Amino acid sequence: MIPGEWIEQAAVRIAPHVRRTLLTNDAHLNLYLKWENQQVTGSFKVRGALNKVLALEKWEQAAGLVTASAGNHGQGVALAGQLVGALVIVFASDHAVPTKIKAMQALGADVRLVAGGYEEAESHAITFARQNGQTWISAYNDGQVVAGQGTIGLEVAQDLPPDLFVSIVVPVGGGGMLAGIGAAFEHLGRRARIVGVNAGASAFMHTLYHRGTQEGVPDLPTLADGLSGAIEADSITIPLVKKYADDFVTVSEEEIGQAIAYAWHQHGQVIEGSGAVGLAAVLAGKVTPPAVVIISGGNIPHEVHEELCRRYFSPLNAIRGQETTYRKSATEG
């Protein structure tokens, strides 16, 4: 359990360093969109990273901070390290998005690349932190990280019309954000239907939720790189996701690309694949509005974003204002 008091404390702790992001209405789709792509560092991950690091004892900060990341959590830990004067080492996959690696380095992180995917990077990082007496900062398997992500839930609950019952559609990697939002709504006594979303190419939490195992799950390349990779077997988020999620769905790479394009053409917002999976689930008819979609990040290479927006755009349909513009197949683009 994540006590509601932890989430309230996290909101106060991180408030000087993060943005309260907008919750806007897409009347055409009957959606509310929470734009965490506009967050400091371009991702919601900074909330949990800051809360964890700022809550540490001084000696834990001084020992140095070690984490594993596809890019967004690492940027959050690096920023937190700057604030407390701590050395930050980030282990990342050797095929992590180069722009995310550079962003972590620009914030002062020592980024060390590991052959393989996120699972291998995380394993190396945990071992390194233990052997060197440094402080391990998980991207999801930590109560204070989950509480930090839960501050999104506080903001959404405060900004929604008070009597509106909605689905809250949440991108899921390790499950920290869904667990935090669920705990926040429970703390506030606010009802909602919470739906987790994975990329089908790397559906580890989806499989854990539905089958109780992640054995045999493929970890394929995906636009939602920040959600990929296996989850620690003892992660606190596994039972929390099972407790709070009312459903869990997957989306295809094409559906993710269409959602990225929709956000740009309809709202002028740049979002990354990991941030687009919730919107993709709605556009594909896998979640029924009214809904709140958490747009969790916007750190996408410019050339990838440009190509996707070009592929899934038709000027004629845009003039007509039809969402089918963004659901056309790649062959039509």
C-alpha cells in the first residue's frame, strides 16, 4: 500500500521543481488529456525521481545515485542529483534512443551503456550500486517513486468536474504511475475506472496482469521504448497494478504512430511513443470515453516525429475534422 499521506507530502516536496501540467478537453473525442509531455525534462518520470531523491538522508545522497533508464527516469534522477549535489550514474541499453542518452548527459549523468535491453541495464545497475555502496533509485519499484507519480492523480482529481465518472488511461512500463494514480484516487475517495496500456511489442505488465507471469513475453523494438523491458519479480507495483487496474490492454505500433500524429495535428503537441499509448487505445476503440488520457512524455527524436506525422495525415480529412484522418493505415499515407 502507498499511504495517501505520502502522495500529499510528495506534492509539497516536489512542487518547487515541477510543473502542474494542463488537463485539457478534446470535445471531439470526449476526452481529457493530461499533458505530461510539457513537464520538466519532458516526462512525468521527474516527479517520482525527485520525490525519492529529495526524501533521502544526506548520507544516502552523498553516497552517489545509481539508476537504470531508457532515458526519462534517468533525466529525472540527474536533475535531482543536481539539486542535492549528488553524483548520478545511469545504466542504459546500448540501443537506447540517442537523444535521450544525450539529454541525461546534458543534465550531468554518467551514462553507461549495457548490451541488451532495459532488463540487462537494470540488472547491471542494481549489482553496481550494491557492490559500490551507492544508492539505488528504481524507476518504479519504490514507494516514494510511486508516491511521486501519484501526484498526477491528485492534480487530475482536482481539475476534473467533481461528479464526472471517467476511465483514466495510463501508459504502463514498471507500473509506478498507474499504482500512484490509483492510490491517489483511493486516498481522495474519488471513483474512476483505471485502464493500463502496454505496447503489444513489449507487454510485460499486461501479461502479468492477465496471466500472473511474464515468462515467454517477447521484448521487441517499439516506439514506446520507455515502457519496454521485464519487471523486477518482487516489484511492489505488480500487486498494486492488480489492485487498482480495472482493465489492461495493448496497442500496436501502427496505433501508437497514429496517436502521435493525432496529438500533433489536432492539438499541436509533440508526444513520444510511450506517452501515446493511452491515446492510441482510445483512438483504436479499446477504451470507451469519457476518459482521461495521461500523455506521459514528449521526448521523441525530431525525425521520427516528423515521419509519423507525415504518414498519418490527410489534408482533406483534417478540413472535415474527422479523427479517421489519424487512423488510416500506413499504406494509405
